[in-house]
Amino acid sequence: ISHNSRNERKYSSANLCDDWGRCETHMQDISVSSTNFYNCSSNRCDYTEVFELDISDKLLRDSISKGLTMKLISKKETDNIKLPAAYLMGYLKIVK
């Protein structure tokens, strides 16, 4: 995830969303792999935070046609992101 802000977001978990956009179930812990910052001004930096999320093969395969939407949660921010179906197909093709 890339963002421009005063601080890194330090995501702690993700809630996977269902077909109706509800993101209250399927909470997953996040393991942060790395955080990099660059292009800093006096009060902001561009951040790239790389993390790992343990998602079951079944969930990935079930999401292959529509993509996967999740809500990323940190102490200060909550962000919704969508992994498009094409990204999931490419990922599954590589790990196969």
C-alpha cells in the first residue's frame, strides 16, 4: 500500500468484505514485511507499506470471478481496497 501522510499507518488487521460490501466478518491479522518512506517534506512523506495476509485457497478461488475487497485497519486510519479478479488470477497462476 502506498500513501502520503505524516506517519506510517501500521495496519494491524484486515476485514474481508462480502458481496454486499459488509466488512464486519472474516477478520485477518496482518504481518508487516516492510515500511519505506521517501520524498519527505517538513511534515509529510510518501510511504510504501508491504504486508502479508493469510487468505485461504478456497477464499481466493471463490473470489476469482469478482475480486476481493477488504477493509485495512490501523489505529488511526481505515482504508478499503479491492484486489481485482485479474490480479487474483495472476497470483494463483504464479503460485500453482
